[in-house]
Amino acid sequence: MKFFRKTKSTKTANEGPKFPIVGDPSIMSKKKHGTSNTRVQADLRWGCDRKTADRICNFNRHYAEHAGYFRKDTDFIEYAKSLPKGETIKFYDSNTGEPLFVAPLGRSMDEFLKESRAHGWPSFRDDEVNWDAVRCLKNGEAVSLAGTHLGHNLPDRKGNRYCINLVSVAGKPTNKA
């Protein structure tokens, strides 16, 4: 599976890829179930609450799970700490099961968790985003191409930082993912 392929459309003659890739606002148009065609999966990973996930993913454009939700209300931190050194976590769309992020890349798990704790939400960098499935709207909203609200790009001195709701990326891979 090619998880992170940077498309040619993001390159200029003199520069490398430009991120984030900006999506058309129509990605988040009304569909069968809010902004998505499907409901949130029934059994989300890390004990994420389905009702909260459905509200955040499909019927929300501006708000988030509360800061620290991933630390206080799920077993995500314990799961991440239990992984062997150097192993990554794949994060899947809670609606579709499509792979959206993988972390950590280019940093340790401790660094990923430290940054995520400091900001209150799992925080991803450009190289950790599956740009075949994720876009940012002009206002900074991060969304999946399937219409799932993910969070926001809140750049800092290190570059783009995608603060993502854990409930939005706690899905399980489907056969097609």
C-alpha cells in the first residue's frame, strides 16, 4: 500500500511539495449523513465514543472534542506507549476506514506524544499526512476527501501542525483501505 504519495500537482519548477494541499469547499457539502455519506464506524479504536465521533466528524465544521480528550477519555496514550520502539500508528477515517495519517515519522513516539499533549490534540506534521485522502480548506479546516471533519492546521515555528480530533481518526481499516 502506498500510504504517502505526494502528488505532482503540489510541486513547482523550483520547489518541492507545498503543503497543505488546499481542497475545494464542496468536499464538505451536505451528503447522506451530514458532510459524509456514511455514519461513524460502530466500534472505534482506543475506546473513542461513537456519539461524540459522529457529531464531530459529520455534523460539525468548527468545534472539536475537548482538549485532552485523547489523554483523559481513551486508552490511546497507553496503546502508543506499549508499541515497540520505532513502530508507527496508522490513523484511519472514523467513517470510511481510509488511512489518513501515520505517526511518528521523522521523530520518536515520545516526541509525537509530547507535542500532542502540549497542544491538547494529536498533532501531525506534513510528512505524516496521507495527501491522497486529506485536504485543508482555506480557513485551515482539515478534512478527509470523504467529508469527515478532522481538525485544523495550526502552524507553529516548526511548520504546519495538524491538530486532529482522535475521534475523527479512530476508525478501523476496511478491506479497501
